[in-house]
Amino acid sequence: MDEETHPPEQPEPPEQREPPGPPEPPDAEPVVCARCGAAAEGGSAPATWICSVENGVRHYFCDDCAREHIRSIEGRLDSDWW
């Protein structure tokens, strides 16, 4: 009954780290339509372009090519077939 009580140990504060900055832009080539060769403005594919991965390779298609071949794209045919 003569047990000593010790106050609970306080956890050490976490290390202060610098907040992550904005991601560095990759040194990538500009995005070009795999079908007609149209280049995307701004160096990245617009939200209206389609990205398809065929045999492990990414292919981007512009608005016009995507509209023209939408049935083949939805049918998951490789772009070689259209």
C-alpha cells in the first residue's frame, strides 16, 4: 500500500518538418495527339483529351480524334485498329 505513483510520461513533441513545397514540374515532352499529331497547349493534356494505355505505353488523343473514334475507344480497341 506504500506504492509510489508517478505522473504519466509526456510524449516527446514530433519533429518539426518544413511543409512540402509545390511539386517540381517534370521535364516531360509536350503532350501530342497519337493520331493526328496536334500538340496540347501548356505542356499537359487538357481535361477533354483522352489518355489510353496500350501495351504499357500511354497514348493521348485530342478532342477531334476522340470524337471521331469514340465507338472504338469505348469498345477498348487498340488504336492500331482504328
